[in-house]
Amino acid sequence: MRKNLLNISLAILAIVFWDACGSDDNIEGVSGKAIGGSQSEFGLVGTSFTLANLPSQLQGATIGITQNSGGVSTLQINATFSETEKQQLLAVFPDYDGTSIFSGKFRATSEGIQSVYDDGTHFTLVKYDAKVGDKYTAVRNGHTITRTVTEKSSTDDYYWGGMLIKTIKVEETGRNLPGVNKTVMYYNHNFGFVGYELIAEDGSKLINTNIDFTRN
């Protein structure tokens, strides 16, 4: 059970940080074009995030935006792991340096959200003008990651932050995380990344949570 919880924790790290770990050398099929639009509050320095239902390995972790340069935000997580858990992290993320601080970069604007790599390329997470069926695909470390828009609500039907909001649902496959079949992510054009689900290989939900953010 403890190992399964750590696997879920690793999946959370990978999803929250939008490909934070691993070499950029094996990225293919990623558009180098950044989305336009104005800066979203979601990516401003001083923004901190709260994730409900975290496994024990991530309880007490702090997650927030530490830098924004030219519209590219750096999101950092600071957590505490045992030596055994660090070894398991290294097995999943070959570039893991043994620390308990992880960071990743993304661009969040009024038009959407993208992963941003050190070489300046971008991998789209969502575009707010997307249509159902739109796909964003990249090859990462030999694995083809595909993000597919599967739903786009026309009414306020997703409960978040004490209110109902419209969302775009994006399903990601191909990340090859232990015990995880796919990730379901929810985005809102005003509030950014608002929730996600981790779906197990048997179809059950490993994690189902909202992502809340506050400005310091």
C-alpha cells in the first residue's frame, strides 16, 4: 500500500509540474510557438496552490510560483521524502537530483496554458478556444504523450472555489506512470488549472481533487 501511495505521489509530481523532470533532449513534435494573450493571474509570482486529498508523502508540501520571466512562470514544490522514497523517485525520474525541491515552467495566458522547456519549446496543455477532439502531442523520453480535449461545458457545471464554473476537460495518456492509465485535467478560462483526476489501470479513480490558488 505504501508503494502504491508513492506511485500516486510521483504521478502528482509529474502532472503538477507539467514535465518538470527529465531531459529535454528527447522531445519531438513540440511546437516552438508560444501562445499569445495577456498574462494570467494563475502564473504570477506569489501565487500558491492547494491540492486536496494528497497522499501522505506530499502532506505539508508547499507549491507556488517563484519566478515569472517574459511570461514564463516557474512553479516550485518543496516536500519531504525519506531516503527510500528518494530512491523510488530516482527510478521514475532519471534526472532527479536527490533533493526534495522540484520545479517546472509553464506559460499561462488569457488564451491557454503550455508546458515550457529549457530550449524554449512549448507543449500545449489547453487552449481556451479549443474544440472537442483537439489533440496536443509530443514524444518525451521515448513515450508519446497525447492530450485530448474530450469535453467543453457550455453551462456552469463544475464545482470549484465555492461556485460553479465552465471547464474544458483534457485527458492525457502515454506518460507510462506505474499503475496509472490516464490523467484527466480540468481548466477554466479565468482560473486556469482547476482540477484533475488520476485514473488507474482498472478504471478506478486514484485521485480526484480541485486545485485552488491564492495570491500572497
